[in-house]
Amino acid sequence: MYGLRNHFIDEGGPAAAAVEHHDNPFGPTVLLQFPQWDETREGALLSLGMGIAPPRGSFRYDPATDSVKLRWPGSDPDIARVNEAAAHTYDVLNQANTDAQYQP
């Protein structure tokens, strides 16, 4: 089976979950974890943090290249706050999941 390591075939792969943090002081956040089949670190699972960014970007047509370009001001403080919200949710989870055997 292409794309799957053999040990996931019988197990069905890792389960998916969404962590919703609605009362995050930086803004509502959702964390999604998902498998990456070529991950080499034992016990590692990728995740994606999502929040609601303010409408600061725009699409512009570039006639020189006949293409549309996205302009996104990544340094805008309101957009950076979305990253802070995701980092805060990860910190909350890490604090709750830390014990003598595991240190995130």
C-alpha cells in the first residue's frame, strides 16, 4: 500500500482529534493532529493550529505574469496574535501532560 508504513495497515493508523480552546485569552483556537506517513521520530504526530485571523490580506492581479498574488502582512500584530493563541494552547496542553517520564 503506497504511502503507509506496514505497521499502520493492521492498526488503522492514528486516530484524528480536534482540540478546541474557545476561552483562549488570545483568541479561539483549534488544534488538529494528523499523521504524516514518512515521520521518522517514534511517537511523533504533526498538528496544525488554527485561529481566526483578521481580514488583512488581499489578492492582486499581476498583468506582467498573468497571475494572482496574495498579499499577506504577516508582521501585522493582529495576525501575530493568532500564532500566540495557538502557542498558548500548546503550552496549556504541555503543562497538563508533563510528568516525570515525559517532558515536552
